[in-house]
Amino acid sequence: MKESNHKEWAMLPGDLKDVVLREYHFFNVKNAEDILQGASPMLEELNGYIYQEFDNYMNRTYTKYDGTDDAWVSFWPLQYMKKTEPCIWHNGTSVEDPVTLVNIGPFNAWY
């Protein structure tokens, strides 16, 4: 892993033109207002959302060790997903589908 070949390992798709697809499943909360009143949640599984992954390892720093040409590599990863041509969605899914999700961020406040 060197700066001279970073487009082969630090970028996706990069020079190798690798395509990584990720499929996502969501659980749509059908009765969000009722849950606030104490009801049990009614969930609907939504699947078939396929996105292409893009990666870029930015601010790469190479730290040599042991007096060799080998180096530790540190970086800031930038990763995002995008619906592209290879992403074929099934089950009638659409980017316009409304989905109600639970925000789990507040649950971490108690730990």
C-alpha cells in the first residue's frame, strides 16, 4: 500500500473498477403515533433497496517503521452509497417510498 497505487486500494471503484453493491432492509413502523400511547409496534419489512458503495480513504499518512520501506497507513474514510445503473431494485421499491424509522441515537444516552 503506497501512495503511487492508492487508486487500487484507497478508492472504490478506483482504477480496478470494482463494484460493491449493498442491499438494505428497513422495518417501517406502521403505527408510530399509537406506540407513543403505549401500543406494541406494527412493523413492515421493506427490502430490495440496493446501492453501490463508493469509498475514498482521504488524508493518507504513511509512517515508516523498523527501518524498512514498510509503513503504517492512517487515513480518514469517506464512504457513501448511491443508486447507480447496476442497482436493480425489486419488489416495487422506489426512492420515493416513505419509511418511518426509530431514531436509536437517544437510546445511547443512557449508557
